[in-house]
Amino acid sequence: MDQLRQVLRRLGRAPLFTFITLITLAVAVGANTVIFSVVEGVLLKPLPYPHAEQLIGVWHTAPGIGMKDLNMSPSVYFIDRDQSTTLQDIGAYDSDSFNVTGAGEPEHVRGLDVTDGTLTILGVVPALGRSITVDGEPRQIIGVLPNGFHFLDQDVFQPSIWFTVAPSIHMRK
């Protein structure tokens, strides 16, 4: 106890040193917390999907024109899906937004366009639903995703509506 009193007296006699020491400790603890959170969230914590260790993300680059992390084009999607011998299945998605109308007030919602295998790859089984009007067209709800379902890299927003789409390829003659 005497040693603690001596330390406190010395720190009280040198307020600038005490202030710098406390700031240094606070920055070190904060930096340690941030680094651990990033490492835990990115490297240690698995994705919340069955067999998450088997999921991979695929992006393409075009170094000749200086572009990195390009999304998958429909043609590359079909080539990868049909000719891959190492991937069990492949899915593609793209963010979108929709106007939902019908019963009640119209609502503008964010959503995702996903290829037919995307939810299956993630191990999500939607429940059956009913019809709604989206962007002026009647659509059938084929499923309602479970509460708490979080889609991959959509940290900024979670989509409210999903559409299964088959990517189209525009060919010139």
C-alpha cells in the first residue's frame, strides 16, 4: 500500500508526465481493442451459414486498365457455373431497389437480385408467401427469410426484398 501512495505522489508532482502516460495507455488499449475486433470479425468468427468454411468470394481484376475487384459479369457467371470442376455451385447477386405497392401505402425498399443458387449455397430455406405488386408488376412471394438472417457483405443495409433472377447475356450479331 505504501508503494501505491508513493507512485500517486510522484505522479501528482509531474502532471504533464501523468497526462502523457494516461493518454498513451488509453491509445494503446483502444488500438488493441480495434485490432482484436477486426481480427476476430474477419479471421476468427465464421460466417453464420452451414459449412461456412466452404464459401468463397470471387472477384475479377483488369490490371491492364487499372481496375480491381470487378463484379462478375453474366457471361463469366455462366462460364464459371457450367465449366467449374472445383466449385460445387456458384451464385451471383447485385443490389437493387424496388417500389412495393398493393395493400397499404406504397413503400420504396432496398433489395437484392440473386441467381437461383445463391440462397441454396448459403443454406437458407425460405417459407412460402403471397402476391405483392413491385414496380407496377404483380410478383409472387416465394419465401420469407428467417429473422436475423444477415447477407454476406451487406453491412450498410440489409435488403428487404430479394428477387431470383437469371443473368441475361446481350449478344450482338
